[in-house]
Amino acid sequence: MAITKVVGVWPLPDGVTLEEVNGILRIKDGGVTESKIADAAVSNAKLQNASITINAGTGMTGGGTVSLGGSTTLGIADGGIGTSQLADSAVTAVKIADGAVTNDKLAGKYVELVDVQSVDGVTQVTFSGLSLQYNIFYMLYVRIINDSTSTMNLSIYRGDDTTSTNYYSRRFTYNQSGTSYGGGNDAVIATTPSYTHLNGIIWLTVDKGNGLRAFLNGVRDDPDYSDGILGTVSGITGGAPVTSIIVNSSVANAIKGTFMLFKLRGE
């Protein structure tokens, strides 16, 4: 195809144009349009700005500088998403995996199951790793049987002091026939006759000097009778925080049943 110069402009096929400047033939400004550039014809090296920088925002990781046509990854940092990054009601129950939220993550964990022990023929049951404080106390659910031929005295101690004379107890038993009262310079919170069940709740706390305080509200029964029973144990020694509790039987291997320990916050 012949190209004819027209008033200083050399038109090329399909609208691409040349121009003559001082006797030099060159492409006219704007003469090459997008449609005239083949796909992938221009490499990054030919570009004045051949990369892009992606900054990870608050609560995110990754990003950085990446060449055009390349890729980078953005992620969520550990603990990176706070309330300021979430819209109200943005996280629904279906988005939370089963078991993903531990008790420590709960702002209002006022009741926490911390231990369950099922025993069969033991003399002593120990609960460790506790944090009895003036405003943090525990509830011990007891469902046991005196699996022996003798009356069992059930005592409760702080783990670092099993000397009975360092405690005082009071016990009150009632049924349709009347009431009875007992207690002494000991840690006995309940007495349970042979093959008799004891079901109840023992509240565990401390005074401001870390002296143990235990309060039982329960019932003891067998097929022939049922008694209501109230009991208290007060430790006369304190000092160190109470980190463990021992439940002890006066009869060897007599305790059979289940204990469930709950932690409660009072603040």
C-alpha cells in the first residue's frame, strides 16, 4: 500500500499516524492507540511504575511490594481483629468453630466447671490447682455412698493442712423424728452411716486471712430413711492462699461416687 504525505502527516493503515519533524519521520504523539498494542507486548521493564505496594492494615499481616502481574497474600494477625475492626453483629454463631472459645476468653465467666472425679473405693479425694480467694469461691457437688460397714466421718481440709485440731466443725441433722446437733475441734463436715448415700453441695471459700470456710447443705439417705444435713468447717489457720482441697474419709476405701467442682466469681 502506498503512503502519501498529506500536509506534513504520513497516515498509516488503520489510523496510526507518523509525522515529520525537521526532516525526521516519527510516530506522532498519540498516534499509537491501545488497540494497536499486542497483548503482553509491553514488559514490566518498559514501565515507569512496574510494581505496587500493598500495606497490611491494622490487625493484618503480609502485603508488601509486588510486581505488576504478580501476587501477594494478606492474612489476619494473631489477636489482630478487635472490636474496632468488626461491624456490630458481624460474627455469628455459625462462624465460630465448636470448642474454639475457651473459658479464659469469656468476659463474664461467673461459673466454670473445673473438675469432675468419679471414684470407687477411695479414702481421699484431692482437688488441686485452685485459687480460693475472698471474692472467688467454689461449689463442690457431692454424690457419694459410704461403701463400708462402719459410720464414715467425712472431713474437708485445705491441702496444706490436714491437722484436724486446726479446724472447728458444726453439724445439724433433721428428719421427721427430730433434730440432732454435733461438732467439735475437727474438720468433719458430715457423718454418713454404713451404706448410706450423701447428696449435697459444699460451698468453699476463705475469710480475708485465707482461713478455709466450708458449708454443706445436703441429704443423706438409704432405702429406709432420709435425713437433711447441714454442716460447716472453719479453719483457724490462714496465711498462704488455698490452692487445693482434700476430702477425707475416716474409714479406709469407703468413698464411692462422683464429685463435681465449679468455680464461681463474686466480683
